[in-house]
Amino acid sequence: MSKSKSKWKLVMVVTCAILMAAGAARAGYKSFSTGIRMGRNADGSGLASGALSHARASSDSTQRMYCYSYATFGTCIAFPNTNTDGIACTTQDPGMLAVIRSVSGDSTVYFQTDSAGNCTNLAVFNDSGNMPKLN
Amino acid sequence: MRTAIMTILVGMGCGGLGFYVGHHGPSAELRAARAAVTTAEPAPAERAPAPSVCVASVDRQVLREELARALGGGVGVEASATAPAAAKEPPPPTPAQAAAFDDARQGVDGALARGSLTGEQAEDLRARLRRVDPDSHYRLVTELVVALNHGKLKVEDGDMMF
């Protein structure tokens, strides 16, 4: 009796392991971001990058990153820690506005700003490896 | 001998005639025909129309300008010359637009002076900024962005969606 029970348990464990391995193999590449990164110079210029969904899912609840646009200008803002510092840039450049408008909730955003707050570089990566925003 | 003398005389006569014709040019008929052709073509003096046409065009231009001035067209010409510059200038703001800008300006100045924005203040400033014209909106938001980038503005909950 005890032999058949232990056999049964072994079968269950092996089956679960196989199923889990199969599930993981089907899931595709997953990127694990380290969160929002920011670099700022003394003159106010700098850069920031991060995945919006990762920032939302971060356990520290202080990361925030977003972009918004109006008809004539747009802004991207990143807060590695909303309690301390952030960095942002604004632009009226049509090309950069188009990039801003391609941001989705799961995008990775990268931007650079000059000392006057103008965006000097802006990129958006829509990657399947990014964590989807769950809630 | 007689034949030789006759030959010499005839030769001298022909030579004299040839000399006469060659020296006095073509016949009267030929000269008349040439004269007819020459008069059909403009004379060298008449064939110099370029300077006269040029003078005439300058005169017309001067005349046009004078007429334009006399008829008040000169004002139109001056206005059209300055029209592109005038088109580039934005129209003056309406009193409502000016008031909205002053209100937003005060909100931004207050935030910059405090160096901080609470959630409530951000909500209030957002409402003010959305009432101003797009260009002023952009400039005011950029001022806040510069303050943030220099570490002179702390934003509660990172709410800077202006």
C-alpha cells in the first residue's frame, strides 16, 4: 500500500515537472528590466530609460514614467523615485512627436534632454519581452 | 595693217566702255532695284530699336508706378510687400486668452517659488495650463521641466502631466 502511494506521488511530481517545463518553453522570451534609470548632469541635461510596465510592477511603488502629447508639443518624464528626483524633456519636433505617440503601456522609452529641457533624442521600443501591465 | 589698227581701236573702245561701267557702278535700273530693297529694310538708324524699346519699358514702369500712386495702388503695393511679415506675427491675444495666460503664469511661478507641487496643486495647475494657447502652454511646461531637471522642483507622486 505505501509502495503504491509513493509511486503515485512520484508520478504526480514528474507529471507536474513535465507540464511546467512545457509551459515555460511555450512562453517566449521575457525581459527582466532593472527599472527606470536616470542620469543627470549639473547643467540639467541628462537621460532616462525604462519600461513603463516594469515601472508599474516595481515593488518600490516610487517609479513612474510616462509620455504625453498635445497637438503641438509632447513631453516625456521619468521618476526613478517620485519622492526625490525626476527628469523630463519637451519637444515640438514632428518626428519626436510621432515617436511619443507610438508609446504604449508596455513600451520601453529612452530619452535625452539638453539643459533647456528640449528633447535631443527620443526612442520607443515595443518589445514582446516586456512585462505586460497586469493591473 | 588696217586690220591690226581696227583691232586696236575696237579693243580700246571696249576697254573704255568697261572702265566706264566699272567706275560708275550699276545701271540706273539696277540702282533703282537696289534702292527699293534697301528702303524695304530699315535703315541703320531705324534698325536700332533696342534702346528705344528699353526706354519705352522704363517709361511704362515709371508710368505704372505713378498711376499706382495716383490711384492709391501704391499703398496696396506696400501692403503686399509687408504682408508676409505680418502673416508671420501671431494675432494679438484676446482679453480672455491674456487672462488665461496670466492665471497659468501665476500658477507656474508659484510652483517654481515653492519648489514643490502637491497632487492638488498639480491638478489645479493642469486646469490652468490647458486654458492657454498651445505655444504658451509649451513654454510654461518647459519652464517646469527645466526646474525639475535642475533639481529645483519636487513633484508629489510624479504628477507632471500638464
